[in-house]
Amino acid sequence: MDVKIGVLALQGDVSEHIDAFSAALRSRGCGKASSVVEVRRPADLAGCAALAIPGGESTTISRLIDKNGLYEPIRTFPGGIFATCAGMVLMATDVADPRVHTLGLMDMTVDRNAFGRQRESFEADIPVAGLPDGGPFHAIFIRAPVVTAAGSGVHVLATLDQGIVAAEKGRYLALAFHPELGGDLRLHERFLQNLGI
């Protein structure tokens, strides 16, 4: 099966997501014509089975989504969405920062930069529900957010003392950390499997 995955390429760690999803598609045995493409305008979403919203600066990404006419196309996108760090912020219904125009796709309240500034970035081995072998996931947190409240239909997959760091709702997966940086493809593969890929 040939699959096309989009990566929102407005700001943030775009190339790392492209590499991780390319590797995950190969490991899932997808067809040789499968591809991971950069998404900068609405037309780029055509034919995509999923979209990754990378980490970066959530206020900047929010502004560029609006500027590039992508707000409604992402809100109504029928495929899966894999959101990391700033992407988690954008998926929320409630963020205490008026500069962020959230997509409101997951009923959750998110605290931006919940762990502090860049120097408070850290790595931790955390249990994540639903991983195939049940082993911990080595998570990289960089100026990470947390979910402080999750509403209807949002399933919590991982928590730390500060709050929820992985959540899922149907075809949406939101992570406070950066799985694209660590070489462990289990979350990418699980996301694709849940989409029937």
C-alpha cells in the first residue's frame, strides 16, 4: 500500500519528522511509492493520510497557519494528526495565551512551557500506554507543554507529576515530547497502525 504523510513545514523540526515517518512507513511495509511531504499551503494536504505538526514555537506556528490559509483545512482534515510539543498546544481547546489560535481538535487544556525555559529541557524513560512491548519510551522534553485537564473522548497515554504528556483522541495523537528525535519509532508505528496503515 502506498501512503502519503504530510509534515507541517512552517517552523520547527520538520526534517526530523520527515525522517522518522519515512522510516516508520518502511518498517510498516508500505509501498515504495509511499512518501512524506512538506505541507505549506492547503493544496499540499491533498492525498495525505496523516499530518504531523512538529515542535517549534506555538505562537509562531499558529500565526503562520493563519497567514497561509491552513487553519480550516487542518481543522477539517480527514486524516490522522500526529502532534508533538508545540503541536500539542495547537491541538488543544484551551491555552492560556491569546497569541495562540488553537485548532481545538482535542478537548484539553494545555500549559505552554510547563517545565520552564530551554535550560530546563530533559530526557526521561516513561511508560506509555498501548506500546506493543510495554517497555518505557525514552522521551525528550524541550520547553515542553503539559495537558492540565482532558475532556470527553481524550484518552491519557502518559503522565508525569506536572501533568499529561501523551494523549489520544480517535485519529489524533498529541505528545508533549519529541519522539522524532530519539530513534524509537514505536509511537509513529502505533499511530500509523491505528489509521489502518
